[in-house]
Amino acid sequence: MLLLTSVTRGQEPVRVGVVLSGGGAKGAAHVGFLMALEEMGVPVDAVAGASMGALVGAYYAAGWSPQQMDSLLHTAGFERRSTGEFPVTFGFKRQDPDPSVVEVRWSSDGGWTQDHLIDGLPTDWALMADLAPASAAAGGDFDALFVPFRCVASDVLAKTDTTFASGDLGTATRASMTFPFFLEPVEVDGRLLFDGGMYNNFPSDVLFDAFAPDVILGCNVSEGTIELAAQNPASQLEAMITQPANLAPLCDAMLIIEPETGIGTFDFEAVGRAVRKGYDATMAQQKAILGLVGEARLPPDAVQKKRADFIEALPPFEVNQVEVTGLSEGQTHYASRLLRRTSGPMRASTLERNLYLLVSDEHIASARPVAVYDTETGRFDVTVNARSERDLRFEAGGSLASRPVSFGHAGLSFARFGRVPLAVEASSTFGNFYNAFAGQARLDWHGSVPLALRPDFTVHRWNYVRSIATFFEDLRPSYLVMTEQQWGASAFLPTGTHGVMWLRGAHLETTDDFYPQFDFNPTDTTDLVEWEGVVLGAGFRRSSMTEKVMNRSGNRVEFGAKRFRGERRDALRNEFGLARRDTSLSEEAFWRFEALVEQYTAAQDEALSVGFRGELQLSDELLRRSYMGSIVQTRPFDPMPGASTQVLESFRAYNFVALGAIADVRLFKALRWRAEVHWYRPFDRIQPTGKGPVLDEEAGPGYMAGTWLVAQTPFGLATLGLEHYRGERNPWLVEFTLGHRVFNRSERR
């Protein structure tokens, strides 16, 4: 057991114990508290904590300096612990985006809904990687750590707290900081354990019973700091489950520092302020603290040397064996192939990446790793306790707009998790502008070459109408109805972390029913163009962006080629506009090559995000018989929300290049201002003439621009925007939206 030398008062040793309360983000003040104690030369002979106090205390007991902990609090990795976000996304596991904003899972064997708000893997991995070496060096005895340590967790069935004095340091810390419904509870010896602050939020009694210190110095951020609000469920839950701290004196010399941090329990983005407040409040009591511990002090270099000696003796965190528990035999085989591709030792960074890959799989609900040191190999054996996801999922969402283009969305899926998992999904999108029904299945195989197969079927329709942009305008008849039906299959192979190669084969049928001019009489006869054939394609996509729309971080690269081959039938109205005349079938074949690059870079502590977007399309498509028929055939350029709901003649071409610039500024925590401008250069703009459409290769460039206020809500993004399209019949668009305007993937669009 390695301890800091106690100060002596005369000939009697003075043992100093430290108590750290719970308090969520406010508990970052404990780092400043310990920083001030070390600066004063105050020895710390033992430490006990609850919840966030257990986290800070465990790192201190494992040999981390307060300065190291302060630096950790300001990293992106620590921020991910508080949000449950993964540091990496996987293109191979990425599903096509959809308009859903609500997801409910339940099991066909009973039981439903989500049991925790954030994913615990970022926290679990960090605690294991950071604390396992110290836990191994101490042999699982918390008295043998750099500073003897205790923490408490809550047994809700026994209605009491439980104290950890030995075992795995990371597991004990994780149990102590498991805020109910926020993180998944930890099972220890058959008991589910929760946040230690529920029954003992200031474990001074645990410290005194275990170590009987002469002086107790405490840092308490839990007393009287809960701001109960009717609109804040987190504050209500905190008030209901957290017991008041017991601050009664347990020895003759006890001093408690209570910093006023000015932040809330879940304000983890403001932990830097809490550290400063903890330091300042402790330094303000320097005279009283030194009066309790005596005149002698520990010189800073003595503390640093003992810490360095302890750290030097720790084994490096290197992984030997990996074992999966908690799943059936077939499920374990699948999960094990995800975690390890070769036998023998592996790099810790490789295991971390593969753990995130495992939990990214739709069949895995959670995975918590625990490391045990193997003295023979000098490495750690890691046991991953995994839990399978519930097999039924319902999703709902859509997009509400101030124009008549709103739609709803609902989907249902079933998953069979075995050695080769299968997921089957059906969804429906419904609205005046867009309707769709889609079904798909996905098979995942993780052998020597990972592979996913996805057969699918989709039928969807776009209904473009002439209407003023208002909630109350009566709709005029449609001037364009586009119907597509496609069925086929795709194969996916991973390339790196974010990338995936895809192969696609599909049968496609399209029907375009439209008026030949944008200014039309509803009594006129429409033209009809039908196409039926086969689409074959291959490509690559790589994306680290996480949002469905209006991203402000990450990047993506997509490119691919498709071959269309089929038959087209035109049914055009006669010169009097009264009836259609059918034409014979004509064979049609063409290529399309598409490429897209999008990149966002954050600055000024992520308050500002600057983006770039580039797009290219090349095709050998030929004009159709009518101008409108040719326009409809092209793939639209629609980088902005409003553009995807209109037929913009100036932004449809067979061959084009486009460049865009984006600025996204965070005004408040949940409110942003966003602006975009896109330059568009068609190589062959389609132009109408009295004898039919022609290609104008001399056409100049165009541009579109937009600006929006963007708010994050529980129902998706809320936006109020103004968009401008140069050269269009209706160049201005003002629109309010709520939700996600996302359409099913279309072979043609």
C-alpha cells in the first residue's frame, strides 16, 4: 500500500481524509478542490466519493493529478461520455436516413421501451482503459491504490447504499455514477446498482469507518443546488431520488467546502467553470485548512515523485484475450467475429474501435467491457457483457411544413439475431406531396470478408402542384405526378471505418404524368411517359456525418456509376390538347456517373462551422420528345430543403458541376443561424423551342442561396428559412418546417 506521508502535529501523525459528494457536472469542482489542496501541500491519506465524486476520487486514487483530470474534462472524449455519442461511425452499419423522430423497441417475448437515455460504452471503455492498470497494480484492493479509496452505490431493492472496498475499480466507479434512466445500471454479484447519491450523497461515514482520519476535508456540491422545474424532468428525477447530504461532524476536525458552481447537474459543457469555482472556494479557506492539518506541508516535488513512482509501476493497458458473454451461442459467434478477426494479443485501440462497431450493429443493445489482469501474459483479458437488442421496433416521424408538402412516416421492423442476423422492415410515408411504401430485408455476414445483402422493394409518388406557400391555400390540380416502382438487391462491403462499397441491381418502372407547360389549363389533357427496365450500378460512399439534415460536422464522399437499360413509351396529347396519341415503344440505354463531396470544419469552440459542398454528374442521356418530359427525366440538383419539393427548371441537367459554401453559427445552445450559397454550372441546359427541346451548351451558370434559423427540438429540426433560386419562375421561397424532410432512396432521383 502506497500512501502519501502524513503531516505531524508535534509527535502525533495527522491523517487527512477527503470526501467528495455527488452532483453531476457540478462535481467537476472536486478537481479544483484537490488542485488547491495539493498546492497548499495538504496530504490526502484517503478519499471517498459518491457519483461524480466517486469518478474524481477514483482517478485521483489511480494516480491521476488534478491537472491531468482538468485536462481530461475539456476533451471531446469526456464530452462523449456525458452524451453517449460514439467517437466513430461505421459506413457498413449505416442505414439509409429516414424521417423518423421517435423510436420504440419492444420484445416479442414481452417488455418494451428504452431503459436508458444514453449509451454507456464511451464511459465504460474510458473507465476500463484509464483505471484498469491501477486496479491491477493494487491487486483489486482499494487500500493499495495510490490513495486508499472507497465509493458507494445504491441497491434500490434493499433501499440502502453499498460500499466498494475491493474489486474492479472501473466497475465500482461506474456503479456509483449510474444515474437512473440516464445510464444502464451495473450488475454486481447479482444486484443491479445505481447512483451512490441516492442513499449516501456525501459518504463521510464510509470514510470515517474505514480509515478513522484525524481531519476530514469535504467538497460538497449537492446541498441546496437542485433547481426543481416543472418543465425539466431531469431536475424532478434528481429531486426525487437524491438524499440530502449528511454533513454532521464525525471527528474533531472537519471542514466542508461548498463551491457555488452556478451550473446544473447535466451542464457538462460548463465543467471548466466548476473546476475554477472549486479551486477558488478552497483557496479562500486556506488558513482554516492549514490550521487543521498543522504547519508542516508536503513539498510539491515530493507528491509528484511519489505519483510518478506509482505510475511507473503500473502495467500498460494491452489486450490479450476477448470473451463475449450474455448472448446465445449463435449470437456470441457473430459478436466475437465483430470484435476480433485474429487470435492472440491485439491493440487496445483496435478493441475500442471494434466495440463501437459491435454496438453500432442494430442487433446489439449494449456492451460493457471489464478487464482482468493476467500476471502470466502481462496483459489484460477483457470480458464484454453484451445484451441483444429487442427484436421489434416501431418508428414514426415526418415533416411538417408551412407549404402543402408535409408528410408523415411510420415504420415497423423485426430482427432475428443469430449466427447470420436478419432484419426485415416495412415503412410507409404519406402526404399530399409525397407517398411511399418500402420494404427491405438485410442479412449480415462477418466472415473473413464482411458482407451485407439487402433485397428491397419501393413504390413512391411525388405530386407537384401549383399553390401559394401558405397553410390555407386551396390546392390547384397537379401539374406533375411522378410514380416510381423499384425492386432489387444491394451488396455492401466495408472499406475502412466510415466507408462502404456497394453493388446494386434493380428493376425500375416509372410513370410521369404532366402538363407540357408550367402554365396550364386544368381541363387540358396531360402527357404520359412510361419507362421500364433494369438499373445496374456500383459505387463507394464514406461519411462521418451524424445528422440526417443540415449537418455542421464531419464529411462525406460519394461516387458511383449506374447503367440504365429499358423501354420507353410516350403518350403525348395532340395539337388541340384534347387527347393523347400513343407512340411505339423505343429502347433506351444510358450511363450516369455521380460524385459528391461535403466537408465541415468547426472553429471557435464549435460555435462556428464552415462547410464546403461539391457535386458532379456526367451522363450520355438523350432528350425526350417534349421539354417537360426531358426535364422530368433528369436528376434534380437540390442541396437546400425547399429545392427538393419543387421542379426547378434552371437546376436540372444531364451534365453539371456545382460548388457550395455553408456557414453555421450557434447563437444559443439549441438555436443556430445557417446560410448557404450554391453555384451551379450545367454543361447542356435543356431549353424549350417550338419544335421541341434542345440542349444549349452555351448556357451560363446559376446559383441558389438560403438562410435559416434552426432550432433543435424533440420532434426534429425546426427551421424558418428564406431561399432564392436565380432564374426560376418563382425565385423566392419562405418556409417553416418541423421534422426531417427525407425521402426514400430513388434509382432515378
